[in-house]
Amino acid sequence: MNKVFLCKETLPEETRAALVPADVKQLIGMGYEVAVQSGAGTKPGYTDAEYAAAGASVLQTADEGFLSADIVVRVNKPASPDGLREGALHVSSFDVFNEKPAVQAFADAGVRLVSLEMIPRTTIAQKMDILSSQASLAGYYAVILAASRLPKIFPMMMTPSGTISPARVFVIGVGVAGLQAIATAKRLGARVEAFDTRPVVEEQVKSLGAKFVKIDLGEMGQTEQGYAKELTPEQIDIQRKAQAKICAQSDIVITTAKVFGRKAPLLLTKDMVAQMKPGSIIIDMAVKTGGNVEGSNPEKDILLGNGVLVIGGDSLERFVPRDASNMFSGNITAFLSHFWDAESKSFKIDTGDEILRGCLITSEKKIIHEKFI
Ligand code: NAD
């Protein structure tokens, strides 16, 4: 298995490419053969000529690529496995928890499905972690987006014409995206507060110069992989009440609170949003997984009657497609390199490897991942 095909994304809103020319060159240097669908890199700014110069062959259609590819790579899952060869490995993000019929369709078609979100969050797999690479860019961009829509500036300014107070930013959920949002808001001069249910986060928040909001939810902790545990309805109620006042005083609230494989908790109710100041902005980065904010919408921004703007901030990394593609491509290249077997000059399907065991969902016409059988 050494023929890799980079497929052009089909979602109109997608701006990224799963492999960039520098990484194509690296893979070819290792022994892979790479083909690229014409135009795959256009949106992040890479031309067919750059891929060709890196050593890839450029094909006009996806079907041509599927015919010979052992490994198909792309950012998003396709609508169906149609056209893919039996026995081929398909590597992309997949949202497997919410796409069970699609997973079954891949199993039925005999396509081996790798879901990149399922790569275990271990130290050795860190460089393959698309969740982290994309979330850090999304967290950065959430602040840039909010700053561009806010009717005030971020830093404090003392001038002969008057003193401007700093913008107040509240970040709820301080994982990878939340940490970048805090760092970016601090760099721009805002006064930043943050909350997360995982106690380990407090030190990280403080080290960025932000204030950690203390809310007593009882014993919390985190899962082995560093994820949050799901709250009880009573705990969510305590959290909402404790946060309401901070939201009311904030110019920007960025929510990133997610619980892996489950619906995101609803943390800002309509009543809480109604108490916020006119001109304030909420960005709900969990909008696609259920939403942290009541009424947020992934398709459109909503300007409420009280002048609060609610932005459904899904996949904000798509606004910085160059860096997002470079990082996504780096993750895929690390994955393909890890399983390269120099002796057989091939990708080695090693199900004894904990990384592949964690992310290989289907094989031999069956769903093989323990979480989905
Ligand atoms: P995520 O996207 O699943 O969740 C975002 C944040 O929301 C998390 O910090 C979570 O604790 C928080 N959250 C959940 N419910 C909440 C609530 N009710 N109120 C407030 N916050 C809530 O998580 P993520 O950003 O992908 O990663 C979380 C953590 O995983 C990281 O901070 C890190 O510790 C760990 N991690 C480890 C590795 C590794 O070891 N390779 C890689 C990446 C992340």
C-alpha cells in the first residue's frame, strides 16, 4: 500500500486541503507515490504546478484517483464510499459518533476507514492530532472575528481625549481552542476571565495572565485522555447561575465547552443572554455538537433584540486555510510516516499498534472499532 491520492474537497464551505506540497515531497522521499486531484490546493493557495514540482502526478477527476489509490486522504468525509476501491484505506475526519450509517456504508463497501478524530491523545500521537491543530487556529480566529465585530477596542487607552476601558472577554471551556482564545485576547489587550470544569486548567489560565473563575461543582477531574466528564443537570444549573453575572459584564463570551463523543452542554440560556449588554458578542464554538448557547445557529449569525450578536462559530479554522492546511497536512504526514514500513515499502496495517487500533473503524467488510461494534 504505497499509492496515496489527495482528493479535492467537495463541501462548498471547505477551504482546506489535506496535504500540502512540502509534505507531498516528504512522503515521496519516504517511498510513497502521490497523486493529487487538480485544484485540491486552490483554496489554501497551492497550485497544481507546486504539487507537480513536489513530485505528485496531477489527475483531473476524483474517479481517476480512486481507481489506483491504496490510500485516499481528504479533510472531510465523503457523502458515500462510492468509487473507492475495496481494500483501500480512507483517511479523513469523519465524526463517527454521529455518522453511524455512513460508517456502515464504508464497512459494506470493504473500505478501511480511518477517522482522524479518533487518534488517541497520547504523547507519541500528538503530531497526528487534527483536533488540537485545528482547534488552536479556531480559538485564535474566534477572537479576531469577535474583535472585528465589536463596537469597541480591546486594549485600555489613556489619551487626552479620554480613557477607554479594556474589553472584557469571558472564555468558557479552556481546552486547546479556549487556551488560544485566551492567549490571543490577552495579546490584544483585553481583560480575560475563563472557566473550565477540569481543575488542572486553573494554572494554565493563570499562566496566560487571565483570571480563573471559581465555581464549586463538587468533585470533577477528567478522563484518562484529558477530556471533561459530563455534568449532571444539577451541576449545569450551578454553573449557569455562577456564570450569568460574568456574561452580563462581558463584551465577548467565547464558548468552547465540549464533552468528547457527547452533546455539548447548554451553558448560556436565553435568559442569561438577555441580561448581556447591547453590542456584546457571543461566539459558540460548540454550535455543531449541540451548542453551548441557546438559539445559536451554525448557518447564520443572530442579532438579538437587545443588541447582542450570537455567532455560531463552527470550524473557524476554515478562515485561515493556509495554516489550517499546513497543520492538517502535517498531521496526516506524521500518520503516514508512522506506519511506513521501509522493508516492504508500504503502509503497514498494524492493528497491534494502539494508534491504529484507536482510529481504524472498519476493515474486512466489518466495523472493528470496539466503540462502534
Ligand atoms: P474539547 O474540545 O473536548 O473540550 C473543550 C473544553 O471544554 C475542555 O477543556 C473541557 O474540559 C471543557 N468543558 C467541558 N464541559 C464544560 C463545562 N460544562 N464548562 C466549562 N468547560 C467545559 O477538549 P480539547 O480542547 O480537545 O482537549 C481537552 C484537553 O485534552 C486538553 O486541554 C489536554 O489536556 C488534553 N489533550 C491531550 C493531548 C495529548 O496528550 N496528546 C492532546 C490534546 C489535548
